[in-house]
Amino acid sequence: MDLTMANQGGNNNMLRDYRKGNWNLQETMVLIEAKKMDDQRRMKRVGESSERGKPAELRWKWVEDYCWKNGCLRSQNQCNDKWDNLMRDFKKVREYERRVAERGGEEKSYWRIDKNERKDNNLPSNMLPQIYEALVEVVERKGQREAAASGGAGSSRANVVPATSIVEKSAASHVLGHLSMPPPVQQYPIIQAPAMLLPLPPPAQAPAEPPTIPSSQPLPASDSETSEYSDSPAKRRKRGSGGGDGEGTSGGVGTLEEVGSAISKSASIIAEAIRSCEEREERRHREVVSLQQRRLEIEESKAEMNRQGINGLVDAINKLANSILALAAHKDQSTSK
DNA sequence: GGTTGATGATCCGTGTCTAA
DNA sequence: TTAGACACGGATCATCAACC
């Protein structure tokens, strides 16, 4: 839970509280879905001639955003690494299954062998069938699409119909619906996709200014953030080895002024980010407090209901006892006669 | 059209952590 | 102690834009 911007890089991640620990099935399925949607989205985009020539996007940022919207609170690095590991295991199992199929059942299927046999075969010991099926859905379809796209001479990938979703059609239409929107005017020449995924609250600044962190929910990176602070796995590994080629060394007064204005601009961005962070923290705190109050109320009402129930029960027992006593007395009287 | 550099994606090996 | 899962980083490949 302490994986924050400190080791994630992107300042849009500053407010995200990434979950740590093992991936559960639900998270894994969300990740697979995210990758599937990402593939569809990219195929669609590649097919659009107007989208050609634009810089490659930060696909794992998009995946992270998708995951967050679906309750999987992981960072893009975590998603990337998990996907790496998933693919590694998946390919092992797939190859094994192919071998089994080729040999016509001389060997038992992966799903029929126990943990030790899996280990002996250098196979993952606990790949779940649901995960495998979902991966087949994503990987095989992707392979088919790519083959189809490369097969036609000069045919664009737009001709390839995107795969249908495993789980959700609504999510697909939701996401693709946003993605199929015409691209906005590009002031920042990098990724547009994540910013389109969620309806952004009205920005506090003029549109031409570098965007700051929205103050409501965890939101996808905006353009300049992804371009300047993007944290794709490749970049995170390459960062620190230099760069900064935009910093001119032949400084004059004009350059100094530019630097000064850039610094003040950055300072205002940071201040705005901190302010929105604090606002959000406060709002979250209020939400937590109100939730706790609500919980207390519910527990109190529950206790009250229990009390009333017990009282009613006691009353009923008392009445029953009285009735029995009265009945017994009546019987005594009638027998003594 | 070929070359080069930047960037992103993926593969792979290995370290670290945690639960059994 | 050990196995499994996560995390990290290097290596490599693919793609794209800029340049000649």
C-alpha cells in the first residue's frame, strides 16, 4: 500500500494508493481484460489513417487506468510485471498442451497432472483454467489479427474486426466508445488516449497550460504529464541515464527568463497539485468519517433490533409460562372437584 | 531509400518477500 | 527452510521520426 509516486514516477500517480501483495483472481482477470481492450483499441487506432504517424502511446498507463476503473488498484509497473509473468506461465502451458496434442495423448494434459509433475515439467504449478482461457482469448486472437493484418498486401489493420470481449460487452462499448472519439487538437504531442477515458472535471487553468492533477478521483494522465513524466517500464529503466537535451547551454537573458518562467510555472503546478491532493485527502477523510458514522448507526439499529427481538421473545415466553400456569391451575381445580 | 537515435514492448534472469 | 509470487533491471527487438 505504500507504492506511490516515490517509486512510480508519474506525478499523476501521486494520489494513487497502489495495492501490494499477491494478485487475486479478480485482479488478474481485470488485467487480462485491460490488455484485451488495449489490443482492440490499438488495432482500431492503427487502422485509422488519421492516427498514423502519431507517437506511440503509453499502453501500460492506459492499462493501469483501465484496471483502476475496474477495481484493480495496481500500478502500470505492477501490471506490466504481472503480465510478463502471466505470459511466461501461459506460454509454458500452451507449449506443453501443444506437445500433448501432437503426441496424441501420450502425456496427460496440464490440467490433469499434479503439482509435482508440473514442477518436473518446468510448468507453472498453479495456473488457473479461467486465467488460461482468458489468456488464450487475448493472445490467440491477437495473433490471428496480426496474421490477418500482415497477410493482406497493404491492407490496414482497420479491416480486422476487433475481438469480442470475454466478459463484458458494456465495458468494451464504454471504452471503445470513448476511444473512437475524434482526437482532440494536440498541443502536447504525446498520448491522448488515457485522458479520454474518464470525464475530467473542469480544469482550473486555461487549456493551454500544462495540466495539473485533477482533484476528484484518480485519473488518467493528462498529456504533458505522460510526455514529461511518463513511467512506462522501459522508460523507468532508462531514466536516470541522462537526457535533458532540451536544456540549452548557450544561456542568455532570454534563456534565464525562460528558465525563470518555467520554474514559476512548475512551482504553480506543484502548488496546485499539492492543494488538490490536500483537498482530496480531506474529502476522503470526511467520507471515511461519514462512513464510520453510518456504520455505527447501522450497528446501533441492529443492536436495538436485537434488543427488541429479545424483549419480544422474553414477553412471549412469559406469556406462555403464565398460560401454562393458568392452565395447570385450572386443571388442578377441575380434578379436585 | 538508408541510417540513426529515441522510445516502447517484451523476454529473461535474479533478488526479495511471505506464507506454509 | 522452501516454494511461489512479486519486483527489478539488463538485453533485445520493433517502430517511428529526423536527417542525409
